[in-house]
Amino acid sequence: MATLQLCSKLSKLGLQTLTTGVREFSISSNWASKSHYDVLVVGGGTGGITMSARMKRKVGAKNVAIIEPSENHYYQPMWTLVGAGAKTLNKSGRSTASVIPSGVTWIKSSVQELDPDKNLVQIDDGKEISYKYLIVALGLQLHYDKIKGLPDGFSDPRIGSIYSVNLVEKTWRALQNFTEGNAIFTFPNTPIKCAGAPQKIMYLSEHYLRKTGKRSKANIIYNTSLPVIFGVKKYADALLDIVKARDIDVNYRLNLIEVDIDKREAVFEMLDHPGETKTFQYGMLHVTPPMAPPDVLQRSALADAGGWLDIDKDNLQHKKYSNVFGIGDCTNLPTSKTAAAVAAQSAILSKTISLVMKNQKPMHKYNGYTSCPLVTAYNKCVLAEFDYNAQPLETFPFDQGKERRSMFHMKADLMPPLYWYALLKGLWGGPGPLRKLMHFGKA
Ligand code: FAD
Ligand code: UQ1
């Protein structure tokens, strides 16, 4: 029955093909009898699957469980290319069953409460699961609902968003159907994952309109809540040259607060002029939604004042609960939230947990490594890589501030297999060793 409902939901989303090739096995019988695990991972996205693979090697599969409600796992970085018609959505997803390391227990449920004082979590049916060590990898939540007129306004075919599995294909349709007027791309007033993506989809859209002869009828506009185009000066300078060369308008400190689909208007608050707004007509609108920590985390004792998981920025151990650790978008690590960051974090976190398990002090330090392949055309990319200090930390021995075809192929063709066959298997801890090799031991 549940399978039937799921299939019907998936087919409504046009995702039938994702269910093919699913590794069949019984989930509920696996965990119904056991409710304690040495290592419990909450969230089965990039960070959760990666850490469960690494923990399986450390403590054995039967001692690891992962709580994740979704039937499908997505390689989200591909959605930028899906939104521009360069990849299909189908290619970005696999069944969750197929990415859970074999032998690790998948508890197909949502975490409802985190109770670190009792070392347990509560799931959907009120059942409690206890742990010795907890790894929190809950990601973040999207808040289209914080924009007046959305999500209902997505009924307008001119509006898209590459951040949601349900809207990414619609983004490509909006781009194809665009005829004239303002093509507006937004950046919200909250931390977001992959802070480059809101403008990557803009560069691809601009290139698409050029290729199809519609560019002269379009005003391309980037309205961002930030005071800069990108947080690292080297790449910001490169991007400013690109927007100038491609005749793109950039407006800073504008935050989308309302969409009126009848008038085809997008209303922005002017962050430096409280109470004032600016309204734009749109022919196409790409929305990057406000984002926030998951509710279950926000209301737990594990959160900091902003609701993010409160962990040590060097070793990724919780600041108060020494048997709790975190990785990825749900954390308060002061770096840009990306899968590349998860890769580097996973290597450090493994070492931290090994030492904690031996009652030793964690000593390995995460440098904040993160990366954003800034796709600037259908065949070009600026590969931004940087650390906690917003200083470039580049892998390759050439200037990555330049648009390059090679970096586009790295993003489009090399990264997906690296993700599925190395990162999710716990075998890729980021490009640190490669960087040292490329720079002959200097970096
Ligand atoms: P996620 O992978 O989002 O996983 C969180 C998991 O937690 C989900 O599976 C969710 O179902 C689960 N969960 C949530 N609530 C609960 C609950 N209550 N109980 C149990 N489970 C729960 N990164 C790059 O490195 N390079 C890129 O080019 C890039 N481009 C991107 C482009 C786009 C459009 C997007 C959307 C993202 C991009 N990213 C990129 C970012 C990258 O995908 C994320 O940073 C990464 O997936 C974070 O991993 P995570 O495990 O923290 O979160
Ligand atoms: C990376 O490690 C990673 O995670 C697998 C990404 O996410 C898809 C990236 O986008 C990038 C750029 C890296 C860094 C890898 C190299 C080889 C520079």
C-alpha cells in the first residue's frame, strides 16, 4: 500500500524512472527489534551517507544506523545544470536504498526529537532509538513560504527554482518559454547552501538566451541581499568582470519578499533603507528561497542561538555534548555550505571520532575548505576554492580565477562519479592531498 502511494506520488512528480533498479530489502524488520546503536547518523543526505560509510569501516555495519525518511537521494549540485537543460533530473537521483552502505541499518523515518541528555532520539511513531555516538547531518530547510505569494505563485510558468526537486525542471521550462522583459535572479537574506548557485543559473540562462537569439529582448538582473557579488575577493573581481562583459545588472541589498503573479511583479525590500521596497516586472523569475536549520534541530539542546548545530569549528565535535558530532549544512561552521565542504569535513570528523572513541583528545583541524564551481556558461567555469578566512585554497597549479573549459568538464563530468563512487563510499576527503601534490608539497 505504502509502495503504491509512493509510486503514485513519484509519478506525479515525473520521477518514475528513479525507482527502477532499487535494491529491494526489508527495512522495518531490520530495525524493529533493535533500538540501540553504537553510531547513529541522523539525515541520509551527502553528509549522512558519507559518514555512515566511514563509520561502518570503523565499528562494523551492524553497529551503525541511519535515520532518513526520503526514498530518493539526490546529487543536488547537478540541479544547476538541470535548471538550464544541460542534464536531466533523472541523472541526479538514486534510490536511498542503493546509497546506504550494505549492512548498515536504514531507519526509514523522520527524527522528531533530539534528546542528547538521555542519548536518544525519537522518530515518527514515538519510538526511541538510543546511541553511544550521534552524528547530526540533517541539512537545512527551504522556506519558499516566507515569500508572500509563494509557494502558490509557482503556478506561474515564468517562475522557477533550482533549489527544489519539484521546481528544478520547471526552471528549464521557464527559461525556454521566456520571450522578453526582465529575467530576475534572487539571493535571499539568510545563509544558503551553495551560495554561488543563484548566479550560476543566471549565467547559464544568459548564455541560453544568447544562443537562441533572444538576448537582445532580455534584461538580466541579479538582485542580491548581500553587499557583494561573492564573499571571496579574488572570485568576486572575476565575476564583476563577467557581469560587466555580459551586460547583467547587479543590485545589492535587495531581498525578495513578495511575488504577485497576476501583475507579474516581484517586490524586494531594500535592506539598507528599512521600510522601503522596490518592485520589478518579470518575464522570468528565479527564486532562491530563504533557508533555515531543520525545526527538530532548532528546538533541541544541540542548537546555537540561531538554531544551527553548535559544533567546534576545528574538530566538529559538539561544544557541550562530547558524544555528538556534526557535518554539513545543518552546522554552524563558519564556511560556505557545500558538498565539497562535506568531503573535507568527513575526513576530519572521522579522525575526531576515532580519537574520542579511544578516550583521547581530538587534535585534527578542519581549515574551513569549501568549493563552489561557478559555472559561467555552458562550457565555462571559475572554480572557487577557499577556507575559513575567505582566502583562496586552490587545487590546481593555474589561476582558477579565470573562466576555463577544463573546469566546466570537471564540474559537469568528473564531479558526479566522484560523488557517487568516492564521497558517498567514504573514500573522498576533499582535494587536500591532490592540492599538495599539484603544488609540490607547498600548499
Ligand atoms: P543534505 O544533503 O541536504 O541532506 C540532509 C538530509 O537530512 C536529507 O536527506 C533530509 O531528507 C534529511 N532530513 C531532514 N530532516 C530530517 C529529519 N527530521 N529526520 C531525518 N532526516 C532528515 N555543493 C558543492 O559542493 N558544489 C556544488 O556545485 C553545489 N551546487 C549546488 C547547487 C544546488 C542547486 C543545490 C541545491 C546545492 C548545491 N550544493 C553544491 C550544495 C550541496 O548539495 C549541499 O551542501 C550538501 O548536499 C549538504 O549535505 P548535507 O548532508 O548537509 O545535507
Ligand atoms: C568536491 O570535492 C565536491 O564534492 C565531491 C564537490 O561537490 C560536488 C565539488 O563541487 C568540488 C569542486 C569538489 C572539490 C574537488 C576538486 C577535485 C577540486
